[in-house]
Amino acid sequence: MEYILEKNAVGVLTRALDSVSEQPVDIDFTLPDYCPDIEKILRCKITPKIYNRNLSGGQLQIDGTTVVNILYTDNKDNIRACEQSIPFNTSFSVKEVPDNYVIETEVKCEYLNYRPLSQRRITVHGAFSLYAKVYTKGSVELYSPNEESNLEYNTEEITLCALSSLCQEQFSAGDEIQVVNKPPVEIILDSDVNAVLTEFKTLPDKMMFNGELNIRMLYQSNADNTKIEHLDYTVPFSKIVDCGGLNDNTKVNVSLSLLSYDIRLKNDILSENPIVNIDSRLSATVTGYNSETVTVITDAYSTEFQTELEKSSVKISESADILRDSFMYKSSVDVAESDIAEIIDFNVKYSLSGAEISDNKVTLSSKLIVSILAYNSENEPLYIERALEFDKEIDASGNNTVGSASAEILSVSYRIAENGTVELRCEIVYDIILEKNNTLTLVTSVTADEDKKIDKRSSALVLYYAENGESLWDIAKRFNTGKNLIMKENSLDSDEINNSEMLLIPMV
């Protein structure tokens, strides 16, 4: 006979896919007729943009475009640019998942080689890693006692952090920029967009958040006037996402991902100050956690029949802390050998390479790629790139696991110092989910053999000398009686014997 136990399903975040695919970038192209000849290549960069993420039939299909942008100088030391796009697509096999899932993607340039084959031909060889993850709302089954007259349970009341909400929505954000107080835009040489979450508010079954697109653009105001202009622009946006299970007590994490962007001039030949169109595609993921208290079974036995137990190890999250804060990183970039006279463009890219927890501290391993486009004292263009690696420690407050971690640059400032360095100040905002995880061995089923009855003692009471530290549960199980009966008979209010003493053990 199998006893019926009360089943409790506790929500957990389940990873259905965690994979990476290396995407090659191989291109050999000729400059368009309107581009002047190449004298020297200053910089080449690749920007993967994801246009479609579709999960169907056990396959995650990802389609996008890799934009190859090259800055170079012509024979008059003027800075020029050429750009070309290469489509890519890849698929990942995914085990069957329910309808409620979220997709996370990330791209990382692995290597990039380039060289001119002639003054009008360029070859580029490189690769980037495409990281893909799929999460879904799963559950862990915990069992509580059911009323059985001849079954004794040893229970423990645990408080855990259960996943209550999981949702994702893609949306567009953009603007039309009319450049004022600066020369008009005629040729866009280079651009970057960064998406940052600024604030969010939890509503019943909804999440409202605000963010910013931080746009950086290099351009020329006239094809004949080769002076390089720099534009920084911020586009605010807001969004409301439907997400069931959210309430005032829910601990919420919102992650924002920029999938793709497009910056182009509006086709208006009559305008003396053309409008710049900015379109972007973003993905917002919301995860919510609620605290729950559950009674679980750690041991059980029947006072009537011999019993068999099935137990399993269950990993639970006892608590979750969601940290969102910022810090200022300061450093110096050595440019003494470059003879910088004027900085045209100063760009910083951030990547989080790891988040480890130890001794109640989370260590964020970070890397900054600093790119500087400048003129030297002879008015010659030059390009400098430096990598800065650093660790940032954050209080973990007694947690033992990093659930997830991400970080973004909020702002960058710099100044040329007199000692041949550029002093950098970079404000970085991080989002971290810290968890206190524990593994428990719990009872999942209890089966009694009705053909094997337990022999009953003839006496109604048994004397037993209990030693200090013994458990009443262990004593009751040894004599096939009830723990509560022993406590009542001996007027005890604790499960543990604090002093050696004689106990009266009632038989059932």
C-alpha cells in the first residue's frame, strides 16, 4: 500500500538550452566608386545584429547580419569609411519546452584580421561567438504529510524562494534626430548604440520600465569638408510588459538586451539639415520570485506495517537578493608614444567575463576595450586600442550562488593628462541575482507492506534511559510509537533531550 502524500510544486527557473556557435566572418570586397582609394586602414570592426529568434519544432533559429565597418585614410590623410553587411543564420537543437519560455542571446568577437589587397580591395577574416540560452518555468515537487492514522512523519518547515513570473517581450525604440548647434549630417562614418535600463516599477501582473538608447555617431557634414564631427544623443523609451504573478511582494529582475539597430539619413534631398533616423529592436525579460513556506517530510514510518521510503536530493533556493547598483571605474590609458594632439572619438566597450562568489563577496571580472580616434601633432589621423581588465567586489550578504549577472556602461568621460595618458572615468551599472541554495534529502513516497505487520509489545509502557542530545524522533521510531505520545506522556516541549533522563515510552 502506498500512502498518499500532499504534492507541492514550487516554481524554478529551468535551463533548456545553453550553447554557443562560432560564426565566421569572411569577406573580400571592393570599395564603391564614390569612396576614395585606401592609403591606410585605421580600424576594422564587426557588429553582429540579430533580426529574428524563433523557437519551433525543437529548433532555435537565429537570423541576423554582421556589419563590417572600416575606417581608413585616403592619400590626403582624410578619414573615410566603407561598410558592408553579411547575413548569417544558425540553429540550435532544443529539447521540448512549454509555451512559457524566454530566449537570451549574446555576441562576442573572437578574432579579426584584415588587410588591403589593393587600394580598392579589402579582405576581412574573423569570427564571433553567438551564445544562446533558453529558460523556462519548471517546478520542483516537494511532499507534505497527509492524515494517516498509523503513519508517523518527521517534518521540517522550510522557507524558499519560488519563481512566480517569467515573461519576455520584444519591442522597437527609436527617434528622428534633427542635429542642432552642430554642422548637418551628410555622411555617417560610424555609429554605436547602447541600451540601458534606468528604472522599473512593479504593478499587479505588469511591469513598467524606462530606459535609454545612448547613441554615438561619427559623421561628415560635407563630402568635400573632411572634418570629422562627433554626435552623442540619448533616446528615452518606456514600456509596459504583461507578466502574470507579479505583486507588491515579488522580487523582480528586469534584463534588457539590444538585438539590432539601424542609423540612417532620411531621404530628403530638399532639406539643408537632413534628419537622422534611429531604429532599434530590444528584448526585455522579467523574472519574479516570491517567498513561500512549505512543510516537507524528512523521514516517515508506519506503526502498523513495515515500510519502505523513497528519498531524493532536492536543490532549493532559500532566498534571492536582486542587486542593482552602479560604481565608478577610474583608470589611465597610456598613449605617450602616440603623440595625441586632439581626440576625435573616445569609445569604451564593456564585457563581463565572469561572476564568482567566495567569502561573502561577489567578484565581477570585467574587461574594457578603449578605442581612441585622434590626430597627432602633425594633424595625421591615428587609432589606438587598449584593453583594461579589472575585478570589482560586491557584498554577497550570506548568499552562496550567483544566479545571473550583467552590467552595462552608463556614462564615460575622459581628459588628456600631461603625463602622456588619457584619464578615464566610466560609470558601470550592474544587475545581479544572488541566491542562498541548499540541498535537502526529502521523502518522496512511503509504501507499507500489509503482509508484514509489526509485532506489538505486550506492555503499555516501556522505561527508557535517554541520553543528552538524543532525538525523540529516533526514540519513537525505534519503539514503533508516536513522538507526540512520548512528549505528552513525559510533559516534554522539545524534540531533543537536553539532559539525560528516564522516559516513559507509550506503546500503540
